[in-house]
Amino acid sequence: MEPIEINAGSWYLRALRADERIDDRPALADGGITDPGYVATRTAQWADETHYSWAVCVPTTAEMVAEIGVTPGADGTAAITGWVREGYREALDDGLVAVHRFTSGFLGLEPVDAS
């Protein structure tokens, strides 16, 4: 599956990026994620449908302030996880609501908070 963007009110959710236009790696490092292959891994997981992840972003700057992930289970459920940079809890909360709707409505899976 190709990554799907989600509008979450004051925030927007998009696939993680590390290219000439947008580089999420500094924000990921703020979240303790320093693996140089992390963005490529998340991109591959979208393609093989084993994990879906979103950068929760400020719409005006595209700055990543949180990450939300969905891991489908074999039992019709999906584990939902997330982390947030300091000062942006509202972004994570709003993003989680939108991802819960996506998980149940689009993927047809029962969301389960795993954070």
C-alpha cells in the first residue's frame, strides 16, 4: 500500500521523509530514534503492509512533532503506538483520534492502544 495522508484538524499526518525537501531525522532524534535506516524501514513497511506510520506535522512548516504507528495483528486487531516531542501532546492526541478512525474504517481492524 502507498502511504496515505490524514487530516487531523490542526495537524496533518504524512509518511516519514528524509529527502532534499523534508528531513524528519532531526525530529526522530529528539524522540530517541537515531537509526539511519529508520525512515527507509518505515517506507518498506507501508509497501508490505506490516506497519503503517505517520509523522504528525505542523501544517504551516511540515515540522514533525510526533509519530503514530499501526501494526496489524493476525486476530483482526491493530496495535497503535505513538510518541511526541515535548510541548506537542495535543498533536499526538488529535492524531491518535484520526488514526483510530483510519484503522477501523479503512483497514477494517479493531484499534488497540499499545503505548
